[in-house]
Amino acid sequence: MEDFLKYSDEELLSRFGKKEPEVMDYLLGKYKPLVRKKANALYLIGGDTDDLIQEGMIGLFKAVESFDQEKESSFYHFAELCITRQMYSAVEASRRKKHAPLNSYISLYDEEGENGVRLADVLSEEGEKNPERMFIDRETFLQDLEKLSENLSTMERKVLDGILEGLNYKQIAAKLGKSPKSIDNALQRIKRKV
């Protein structure tokens, strides 16, 4: 392949075509310092300079692919415009927090919680309960519920039964013929007794 330095960018694109991998590699390498310079001037929420450089390189790639000689514009200015637009689009997207769930994920394996246990270990322990453990847990729950029930009034027991059935305040109130406020008060007394 010929020496690219003796050609202008426009001549390279017209002489060798946009589909030549050597021309693409040469132009991407030539304009990478421009991309770095622009990336250092911007801030990407939830990202770093390398992410902006990558966005800028995408803009540069698009410039090489879509440059039109007939528009009477230099490739440098066209590439600079495409790079800047691509980076600003990335910055605007980060401000909209479009990718916030991806940028604020919690690793199941790497990070340890407050007590030094990985989240993956906790989840696997909960999933590995054997039937004996489940039976014991159920029996313990029923015993605790029985002890609690002994200390509750008739109204409080009815409210607790409604909660255990999965009813909300209004449904329990309608079922018992009481106001939602009286159901809330009964529930607060139950919580104190627990």
C-alpha cells in the first residue's frame, strides 16, 4: 500500500475509497489525539474518559463512513463535528440517567456486605433450604404467632388474620365494619406487642 502521508484526507477517501481497511485504520489513528483532547474537556456521569474516547471514536468512524466530497467541506472539520456530536449525545444520555441501572449495579460475587458475606452466598443459602429446615421454620413461626395471639385483643386478632390473608387496610375495614383508621390503630398496637 502506498504511503498515506503524501495524500490529504480527502484524497485518501476519494482515491482509496471508504471501504479500504488501511485507510480507515490510518484515519482513526491520525484523529485519535483530537478525540482524546475533546474527551478530556467533557464529563460523563457514570462513566470515565475512556468511555468518552470510545464514543468519540464511534463519531470518527461515522465521519469516515459518511464523508461526502461534494459538500465542499474539509474532512477535518466534518470529523470534528461528528466526534463532538457523538460525545455530546453520550453526555446528554448520561444526564437523563438512561443507563443508571447498568452503571449502579451490585455484583453478586465481588463485593461483600456489611457483615462480610457476599450477596451470592446469602441467596444460595436461602435457595438451599431443605424440607426439614422449612418445617422447623414453619413450626417456629406458628409458635411465635400463637404466643402473640394470646396477648392480642379480639379486634387485634381479627386485624392480624386479615393481614396474614393478604388484605389491605380498606379490605380489612370493610370486612370488620370498622374505619381504616381503627384498623391502622390496631395494627400499631400489634407492632408494639410484637
